[in-house]
Amino acid sequence: MEKVLTKAQLVERSLMKRFRKSIWAKFILALKRYNLVEEGDKIAVCVSGGKDSMLLAKLMQQLKKISEVNFDVVYLSMNPGYNEKNLEQIKHNAELLEIPLTIFETNIFDSVVNIEKSPCYLCARMRRGYLYNEAKKLGCNKIALAHHYSDVIETTLMGMFYGAQLQAMPPKLWSQNFEGMQLIRPLYFVHEDDIIAWKNYNDLKFLQCACRFTEKCNLPEDEISPSARLNIKNLIKTLKEQIPEVENHILKSIHNCQVDTMIGIKHDGEYYDFNEIFKNNKPKK
């Protein structure tokens, strides 16, 4: 008699078979290209409860089983003030997928709920600080966030159109406030459409955002999106009709930045304007 697989095992099998090319292989590509997981690492995978972070947790869990690189991993989830229903949904999914979550409490939602200007930005910064701090307590030297390929492309364009700056989302970076800590993004090459396909194939239900601003919406995760990001998503969708490779071109452009042509650049927190750059680039005799 064939052994009956658990839901978690079926999900793992789908990653290694049906989604091997679209998700697993791209996950491994990012790890290797950017040296995201190294010998002796202890990595805190930050699990918010959404589809992206739950996928990342499963991928890192599978990697731990088969990798020749010796590293440790913990699955860290912060409760910033979720209502009971949303918190139970996160716990249920973790149990269903056999992800051993370490949950810690904060009151971030109470701190930002009445902030009128950029509450999401403030919330994200506070959450990251708490995650770094908790990860350091657990002896971790890295935190892993579930930003994916689509996030990278959209964030780059949002910086141009809404922030008036050319700024990319790097696959890893050093923490400015927690010495020796790094942030890594192992889903850097994984497309959001493929994550959604994986979620739907396995009939998984996740929350998109469980904060005070959206918890009353009660909409599926793929139907909620802040207006700026939604505008960029729609723009990319339109551009792809004329330029099918537009997303790949944007990704390649942030790997091939022609700094000498920039009118102004910011490096290590210091700004250099065009006149200074031009003067320093005068041909030597």
C-alpha cells in the first residue's frame, strides 16, 4: 500500500517536481549567484504569514535537508498586534506546512495605527528593527525576507516614478544598526505569478496583510494592493504587451548601472552632484 503523504509533504513534493524549474531552481540560482547562504550561518527566516514568506520558509527548510553547506535556520514570526483570527490563521498554516515557528510579541500596530503620514513605511521599519533584534537574541547573523523578483522590479520603478530616484532592491545588505547582521532575499529571481500558481496548486490560503488598515477588508490576498504599487503592476502589465522582456530588462539594468552617465549619485550617504562628477572625470593628459 502506498504511503499517504501529509499536506506538508505534498507541498514539498510540488516544489521539487511541478515547480522545480519556476521556483526551486530560481531560488538556488539566487543563493549561488549572491552567496546568500554560507558555511556557519544561522539564518532567521522572517515569516509574516503571507504566501511569499511561507514559501520561503518551505524552501529554506528543504534546503537545510539536502544542502552540503553547514548552516542553521530558525523560523521567526512577529505578532505586531494581529487580531485573534489572523494570528490563528498564521499558526494554522505553519502547523499545516510543518514549519516550527518562533513567535514573539510587539505592539507595533498600536504605535502606528493613528499615524496619518506614511504609516506603512513606519510600520515596515519598526518591524524590521524588531526582527533584527530578536534574530540577534537567537544567535542569528542573517535575516531572510521574502521579497521576490516582482518586488524588485516594482520597487525600482516606484523609486523612479514616486520617489524621484534610481534605487534598486539589493539581494543582500548589511544592517546599519545591528553590527555583523545581514539581510538576504533568497526569492530574488522567483516571479510572483509562480508563487501564486504554487499556492493555488496546493490549495493554500494565506492573508495578504493582517494590519489594522486592511484587516476589515476580508479580501483574498491577490486582490489587495496599495494604489502606488497597483499602478506600477498595471503599468508593467501594459508594457509587457509591447515588450515581453521588459521585466528582465529592468532587472538587468540594475546589474549594469552606467554610473559615469549619472547626473548625480549618492554613495555611502554622501551626495555628489554633476559638476563635481564632471570635474573629477576630466581626461588626464
